[in-house]
Amino acid sequence: MVYPKIPLAQSIIQICLAKGIKNIVISPGSRNAPLTIGFVSNPEFNCYSIADERCAAFFALGIAQQIQKPVVVVCTSGSALLNYYPAFAEAFYSQIPLIVISADRPQSKIDIGDGQTIRQENVFKNHSLYNANLTEEVSVENDLKINKAIHKAFYKKGPVHINAPFEEPLYQTVSKLDVDVTISAFNKKNHKISIDEIIEFTNIWNKSKKKLILVGENRPNEIDSDIIDFFAKDESVVVMTETTSNLYHPTFLNNIDTIITPFTKKEFKNFQPDILVTFGGMVVSKRIKAFLRQYKPRHHWHIDTLRAYDTYGVLTQHFKINPNPFFKQFLPFTIPIRSNYFSTFDKISALREKKHQEYLAKIPFSDFKAFEKIIPSLPENSMLHLSNSSAIRYAQLFDINPTIQVFCNRGTSGIDGSTSTAIGSAVANDKPTVLIAGDIGFLYDSNALWNEYTPKNFKIILINNGGGGIFRILPGHEETPVFNKFFETSHCLTAEQLAKMYGFEYSIASNEASLASSLEALYAQNEKPSILEVFTPTLENDKILLEYFRELV
């Protein structure tokens, strides 16, 4: 085995090895050569080469999202590092462990006019859990910083930055290690709630007739079935779940916008909860957020070991514990109370479902109709990734098979890395993976296809409506050249040549019949990754969606 000659690179690699880091995503460059040599030469590491730094970071994010362990992404000096920032911010808000290791020039070369240099130290400071600014010489202090960065990524669930200055020559190797690294041990804290807390808060729970549980982005199989069944049987509890919650029960209300958008003021007031219990990550639905900000619950409890965002302006308690152990401790102390809270909204849900089906039966081919056909077609036991903007919002309007795992980059809700994240996730997960993406998000991240790791059974369903359709359903839309160019980003591009260039199978659909046959062919073909491009009418989609909410009453 060969090692980089530079001792600092040896230290970084050996500490990563000792801490159990396995996956390394490398953005090719020169200044990071010592790290690249060390990682690639060691068979303990799974190394990936992704040329575009923005794609590389989201690819790493996708792997980390699946394995729930830190993934390292390595780049050269200069502006390369800045291209990691979108994924870095996403990792911060989605609580995904990501370790950025950037090669740098020595401090003496910064701001003197030397090439490919920027001020790299603390460049992610607003979104980094920890910044390890290393010095050129090997030291215990350097080792402790590297240890601390890895520990933070592991246990605080987020991104960290290790900045390592290297002086030339960069490519020299040795056959023996020259360093003896310091490995520090860290203890993960076990979070518990006290019996006094349980008594205090179950007293509130047992007196409340209206309890709303709202579940945001959540990992699959996170909540035990006995807890799910408990809430399903409690007539004072309404559980609302998002598509990304990966939490299912026939009694749970999973089409939030469909249910609450037509509410009258009286209905909103009746639905106002005494207690709001939240867990999981970001919530997509703007309507539920607007409702809870206006009709505030008396109590809002958030359950999470790390963070509690005061999303609705009324947070009263943060339980620093995972939901499963929390409910296992808490629920045995609860007492049933008579209530019509669930039954009232179960009836409303049934009415909305009837109106939903009636409306879909009469609309022409459109984004909405395409999703009606696509969502039920998804293979059982597969993984679904959704791009942001229109795709995730349309998906929220449909039931998804409970065997399907659903993911979306909702930390920052950006369109910039959905495809890269989905491919990284597919690499780390054996399940067949489908990405449903809008045209603007897909084109924006088209370099995601530039890699040699995309699984053969990876599939993209691309909804091409000729622009950013989300802007047509927002207030202020006018059919003008300014809107079309600067908001919607109107275009006449397709994915056909991209598919050909990157070796993807390519097919199209533009009506219900061709979509049905194309979906069948898409799932049957697994010899190479595939793109199914679905063309929908630009000028009709927004009208059809907006009319849907008007006809739900």
C-alpha cells in the first residue's frame, strides 16, 4: 500500500479510517492530490469520482441520507469549495452527516495574488457544526480538531468542514506511515425524559379533547407499529402526515392540502388543536403552516434530540429525545377522553376523497393527470425521490403505497441537487429508485448524469411543462414576456440528447395512453438507467390545479 508523503494528509486519512468512515466522494483536482492518493490507495474506503463539485456534494448527501453515517467529500483549493455550499446547507437543515475536506494553499499564499486561492477557512461558518482549520504541521491539536469534526457530524447530524493546507510537491508517496495519530473517544449522550415531565405533560394531554400530531420529513420505519395503532384508536387524536413522513395508517390524514384548503373560518376554528405535537423534519404544506400560525394551539410540543424550530410561533416544549422512546415512555400514562375530533375530520376526509376522484375523472391530460397515473404505477418496495417545487407538491395530493420509501431535499427546498442526491441514494440503497423531477430542476442539475455509478435500475420520470410551472400557481402570475422569461423560465428543451450522451434509455409520453404504455416499459427495462419524459400543456396546468381546490367543497 502507498501513502501520501505529506504527514497532514496521512493524519486525516488515518483518523477517518479509525472513526469508521467508509465512503469518500472526490472532486478531481491537484491541490487535493495527497488526500486522493491516500483514500484511493486504501481498500477500506469506497471512493467515487464526481467532476462537478456541486453534484459531488449532493451525491455524497444522498449516500449519507441512506446510511445515516458521515460521508466525506474532498475538493481542491479555490472556488471548487464554494460549489459544495448548496449541499452543505441542505445537510445542515436536513440533519444529514456530511464531512467536507478541502485542500488549501498554505496561509502565506492567501491574498498575495497566488493562483486558485480564496479565504477557505470558516467559509461555511453560518451552516457548519464545526470548522477544523488545520495547520501544515502535524500536531495533537490538529488531530483533536479532526476527531471533533467527525464526532460532530456523527452525533449532531450535520455538516462539518476540515480545511487542510498542503504545500507542493503534492504527488509524492511513501510505503510507510510517518505519523502516529491521536484518536479521541467521544460518548454519545442518551436523552431521556423524567417522570416529573411525564406527569406534568400527560396531565395536559389527558384533559385535551383536540390533539393534532403533524409529522414532517421522517425516515422509513422510524415509528413502531404499536405507537401508530395507539394514535389510530384515540378519538381525540388527528394524525396528519406528509408524503415525506414515511408514516402510514388508513386513519391518518395524508393529503393535508386537499383536506384543509376549502375550510371555512368556522371549520378552521373547530379544527384548532388544544395540543400540537410535531416530529420529523421540514413540512412542505404552506396551508397547514398558515392555519397553525393563525389558529394557534395552546401547546406545541416538538420531539427531536437536537432541534426544535418554532415554525408556528407557539412552541411551548422541546423534548430532546427520539419520538419512539418518547412515546413508549409517555403513552402508558395517558387516559382516553371522549371526543369527536377525529370522527369529524374523518368524515371531511372521506368527502374530499370523493370530490378528488370526481375531479380527476373529468380533467384533460396535464401535470395533475400525469401524477394521478404515475404515483400508483410506482413499483412496490422501491425508493421514490421527488424534486422540489411542483413535483413534491403534486405528490402530496395522492396516496403512495406504504412499501415505498419517499425522500426529498426539503432542508432548503432548493432545485439544485435533486438528481444528484437521488443517484447517490440509489448507489447506497439496493432498492429500485425512481426520481420524479420537473424540467427546470432536472436541467439545472443535468451534470448529475455525468458519473459512472448510476445503477442500471435507476429511473427518472421527467415532467416537462416548458418552464417553472410552480410560478403559475403563485399570486401575481400574468401572461407577459417578463413573466415567461424571468419567472417561469420558458424553454423548448428536452432531455433526449442528454439521455443519448450519458447512455440513458429514453422515451416520451404526451397523453394518458402513451403514459400508461411508457410507464409499463420503463419499469420492465433494467439494462441501463432510463428517462421517461412526460410533456404536459404549459398553459393549462395551473388552471386545472387551482380549479381542483375550488371544487373540493
